[in-house]
Amino acid sequence: MKVRDIGTHCPLCGRAFARFPSNEEHIFPQWLQRHHDLWNRKLNIPNFIGKRYSSVKIDICMRCNGKTFGDLEARIAPLLTSADPFAAAAILGDEELAIWLGKIFWLLIRKSHSVVDYRTRDLPQSDRIVPVEMLPGTLFLGMIERAFATRKGFVSCYSTDPPIPEFFYDEPFSLYRFRIDTRDDRFERFDFMDNPMTLSMGFRNDNLGIVCLFDGGLHRRFRGPWYDFLCGQALHPVQFSEVAARMIYDQTVLHEDAQQVTYYWNPGLKAVVAQSHTPRGFNPYMAEHHDPARLASLIARVTSHDPAQILRPNGGVVSCLHDSEGKFLRFATTEAELAAARADPNQVVFGPAHSDWRVREHGPKKDG
């Protein structure tokens, strides 16, 4: 995939604006901004200083905007603005959600690459919010979006898979859906977090939470069972943020070969095939890459806590997700729940004023 200048070419399909008319598009859809009253809100994106949701726009061609992605938006919008988005979105396939969320993520990456990092603006050579050296690592997502924009497929496989593609192709992402507990009105009903370095993102919309990792399906295959205990549970917004942080962190401990892919074109299926450099049976999540301080820092950042609270003196990383038996731990929201949590010697309750966080000192699952 050739990365073209977004001033002259569509960042989604790569077509030249000279041949295909363009218009300026909100990266966060207008219907989503209206639904959550985001128009004058500032994005909490590192170094994207002073940017408001309403002002974060990018030129895309009218074919992508009006038809290819426009049709997808028209299908998704009424479902995510309904009274029960979690239930309504059940009719959407994972691929539809991944493509739609990936579009927002990819356009943010391209927009960030076009904007000077304010911290370097006075240096002899300024840098971008997403620097040049980071862009190649994000092209996997760009390939997914371009394949969809040009009506091609995009699938993943492993280095040892035999040449019988129909039986071995996987989705090129790991997508998880969660029901969100919306009882706690101290928390807004919208959140968006991303990490370009790991191509991972979290999205919370009313009672629907989604974590999507553009990883060739590695996480779902090798780490998905770690999170099975959350199946069927309603996560508090803080719990959802912790899950997203942990999944994003998981992508930082991958074997180097798992971060490399080779692309092939399959004319019969009219699809791009991204082949991982690791074998199908090899678990690329390396225990020796585990760093408790890095995990605690990620969790603290997305939950607005002090990393020193998350990383305990004994090196453990606390969690608000499960009890001592590994079962889902209902988040303490009401005064009665908080009182019960404080009275339990196996739990600690701490946090900033807006979010008391009930946690366990140690988790039954080994990190890393």
C-alpha cells in the first residue's frame, strides 16, 4: 500500500481528488456528535491540543463518503442511537463494526500525521503527532480500510498454513463486545480511546462497549479465553476502560515476528491476504516481555487513577474485574455496595472523587 498525501488523495481509497471530487468530512460522524452532544467538547488525545470534535475533519472522496462508507454509516447510525445499542447492534457483523471503527481510527492517524506536534514546533525540524517513523506500523489498518473502500476482501493467515485458503483464512482483527452498566450517572455515555502503536482501540456508546485490535486475529485466538469470565456481564465504565487497557497492553508483549506480515493478492477471492510471520500454533504473547509498571500505567491512564495505586508494592497489578476466585466482581456503585466492599478484608477501595474503585490486591490470572 502506497501512502499518498491526504491533501491530494483520499485517505480511504487512495483515489486522486483531481479525478474524484471530495468534500470535508467529520472524522467522528455528525450523528454520533449530536447523540452525545460532543460538538464543543475537546478531544482527549495526546498533543491534539485545542481540537474539538466538531473541528476534527478530513477530506475524503465523495465516492467513499457518499456510497461505500456512507452506506455503512446509514446502517450503523440508527442502531447505535437507539434506546438499547447493545441489543440493536447484534444484527451487525463484527466485520461491519471493525471497518466502521477502523475508519475513525485510521482517519485520526492520518490527521494526526498531518499535524505538527506542538512540543516540537520551535525545533529546527518539527515532528508530527503521529511521527513519520510510526506510520509504517499503522499501514495494516490502512490496508483493511482501502480494501473495503475498493470493494475487495481482506483476510489473515499464518506462516505455516497450507495453500488451501478457504479453510484457513481468518478475520484480520479481534473484536469484543460488552454490555455496559449505565446506572452510574457520574460517567458520560461516550468514550473513545486508541493506541496507534498497537493498532488497538476502545469505543463506548451508551450500553455498548467495543474493543477492537487490528492484529490479524491473534488476540482472539490466544488471549480471548482470558476474558471469558466477562461473558454475559454488564461492565461499569471503569471496568470497561480497564479491559480496554489490558487488551491494548497485551499487544505490547507480542513476539517480534507476530508484528510482521507479508501481503498477497488472491485473485480468485478478490482479497488481500495478510500472512503473519508466526506459525498458527505458536502463541506469540511472550511472558518475558511482561512489564507490570507498563500495565499499571496504561490502566491508570484510561481510568484516571494514580499508577502507584494500580501497581502495588509487591509488584502485583490490582484489578476491579474479578474476585479471589476469578469470578466477575460487580463494580461498587451504590452506597450500600461501597460499604460492603470497604468491609471486605479481601478488597480495597480507592480512587479519585468521581470514581471509587473497588479492587483486589492480587488477581488469580497471571499477567504477561
